[in-house]
Amino acid sequence: MKIKRILKWSFSAISLVLLLWLFIAYWASTNDCNRNAAAPTNPMKAIRYCEYGSPDVVKLDDVQKPVPDDNQVLIKIRAASLNALDAYMIRDAWLNRLIFGLRKPRDTRLGRDVAGQVEAVGKNVTQFKPGDEVFGICRGSLAEYAVTPERALVIKPLNISFEQAASVSLAGLTALQGLREGKIQPGQKVLINGATGGVGTFAVQIAKSFGAEVTAICSTRNLDLIRSIGADRVIDYTKEDFTKSDQRYDVIFDNVCNHSFTERRRVLTPKGICVLAGMGGAGVKEGQAIGRIAGNLFIARGLSSFTDQKFAQYMTKMSKQDLIMLGELIQAGKVRPVIERTYKLNDAPEALRQLDAGHARGKLVITIG
Ligand SMILES: NC(=O)c1ccc[n+]([C@@H]2O[C@H](COP(=O)([O-])OP(=O)(O)OC[C@H]3O[C@@H](n4cnc5c(N)ncnc54)[C@H](OP(=O)(O)O)[C@@H]3O)[C@@H](O)[C@H]2O)c1
């Protein structure tokens, strides 16, 4: 009886402590939006999101210009591009609250892809000097300046603009690393679903550069665009369902994941690989994306263990080597970044709304300065 009572009391005490901790963690999770009421001493313009919500929460603010530490490069940003990640981060989703801050986003900066000029370097930086034109990945690229480690940057190819260079990094890395997951080989038949978006336009061109025969899936308005970047065959998804055809593919690079596993297995060769690049689907759908990703992960793991056809999942990784390779493909004219539209920094909310719709034609780029 006594032990039972002790256990009951212990359980209540632990629950109380946990509740208290959750309450404190929730209220302590804040950001610098209100704390820095005084004007920044060395200001710059930057896009911030102080609350979770729709693209309407995103605003242009004066913030403190960053200072590089010993291992960082300070970039004067000329252009930045948007990715599905940027649109997703601002959403009021429970996973975002767990990862980025319970009550408010801890880090209010937005944007990853960047192109610009090196303004200053930390004392341990050896690969860059002020004036170098670079592109790569940083935190908070929707701003006039940002800092990033030198391993996240490479020299910009001479034959492209800052806008084009800014559109390369995350989408190009996702396409390149995903095609590698598919173990792409010259002469193979490769199908790209969602071929005209940010990732898809890179995937089509990179697959061609590997010597694959590429079939691209897109809507009617994008038929000419996709032919212009080198697809061998084009299927208009508003008129034909690729999973119903007799054609088989060695690799399916799937940016949309809008067909069942059975349907996709039907059009894979017996040892074919389907790369699940866009498990959350095209555009950001609140509430749906997490469920879809979890379902895709679970079924893909199971199927890949029991059949010769594989469903590959991966997370895009920052790789300097891969950024260099993308730069070389661009320099050689084998890959051309496709840009739907450029926006001014204060039009970032409009660009995010456009990305949310899930029908971007190539990349949406923000021009800065
Ligand atoms: N694995 C990773 O680490 C990683 C990294 C980055 C991105 N991603 C994911 O990759 C996916 C693609 O990203 P993105 O930047 O390319 O997106 P995006 O630029 O928004 O492009 C979406 C594309 O999907 C197409 N689409 C929409 N509905 C379609 C349908 N029913 N059938 C076929 N195509 C359809 C659109 O073409 P139309 O306009 O012709 O409809 C558009 O080309 C996203 O889900 C993103 O989250 C994953």
C-alpha cells in the first residue's frame, strides 16, 4: 500500500515538474524582435519573421549588420533565391515549433541560397578575399549582408549573373545528390516528375549531362520550357498519367510524390530506383506535409527491404565538392539555371506566396542592392 502511494506521489511530482518545464520553455522561447527596441548601431535591411504564420508575417526590418568570426566570410549579398524550406519554416506547424522555437522562431532570419561579393573575411579564412564573387549557402540570405563559413561558398562562374548563381545551391545540390541516390548511369531511362520547378529544372539538365535519356513530367504551359532545357520526352500530366503507360524507367526522380507506391513500381524496371526527393508534395500544405512524409518514409523503408525495386530517401547535404561540380557544369554550358521571376527584397512575401502555390517555373529570385 505504502509503495503504491509513493509511486502515485512520484508520478504526480514528475508530471508537475514536466508541466512547469514545458510552461517555462514555452514562455522563454522568444526572439530578438522585441528585445532590440533600440535602433541597431550598424544597420542593414533584412527580411525577418518574428511569428509563425502565412507569408504575411514576413517583413523588411533594420537589423544589426553581422560581423564575421575568425572562420567566417561576410558577404555583400547581390541575390538570393527561395526554396520550399523557406516557405515551410515560417508555417505555424507543431514540428516547426519543436525545431525552431516553441512560442516564436528563435532565429528570425530567412533564406539559404546566396550570391554576392566577399566584403570581409575572418583571420582563419584562406580561400577567399574581399571582392571575390561567390555563391553558396548561408543563414539569412534575404538581407543586405550575411556571414557563413568558407566551406559553404565557392567562386561564382564568370558566365552567369548573380541572380542565376543565387538559384543554384539548394535546388542544384538536391538534384545532383538525388540522382546519385538513384545510381544514375549513362544510357539509362530516367523520369523526372515535377520537372519544371526549382529542383526539377536542375534534375533534367544534370541527368542529361550524365548521358541519361530523360522523360519529363510537367503541365501544358511548361512544355516548351522543358524541351528548351533538353528533355528527350515530355509528358503533360494534365493529359496523360505516366504510371499508366507501358514505358519502364531505371530511375524515377520524384519531386511531387503524387502517385501510389504500386503505381510507381509498375513503371520501374525490375531493379529500378525511385528517388523520393519531394516527399511532402508540391507546394506547402499545412498539416498534410508531415503526414505524407512520415507515410512515404515508412512504406519506402518496408518496400525497399523486401523487393529489388528501391525507394530512396535522402536529405540534401551542403557539399563544397558538389557546389564546385555544379559550377563546372554551368561554366561548361551543360546546366543553365532557370529563373521564373526576380523580386525586390521588400516583395519577399509575394515571392513566398508564389512558391507556396507549388507551380514555380524554375527558381524565384530576390535581387538585393
Ligand atoms: N530531399 C531534400 O532534402 C529536399 C531538398 C530540397 C527540396 N526538396 C523537395 O523537393 C520538392 C521539389 O522542390 P522544388 O523547389 O522543385 O519545388 P517547386 O519549385 O515549388 O516546384 C514544384 C513543381 O511541381 C510541379 N507539380 C505540381 N503539381 C504537379 C503534379 N500534379 N504533377 C506533376 N508535377 C506537378 C510543378 O509543375 P507545374 O507548374 O507544371 O504543375 C513544379 O514544377 C519539394 O517537395 C521540396 O520540399 C527536398
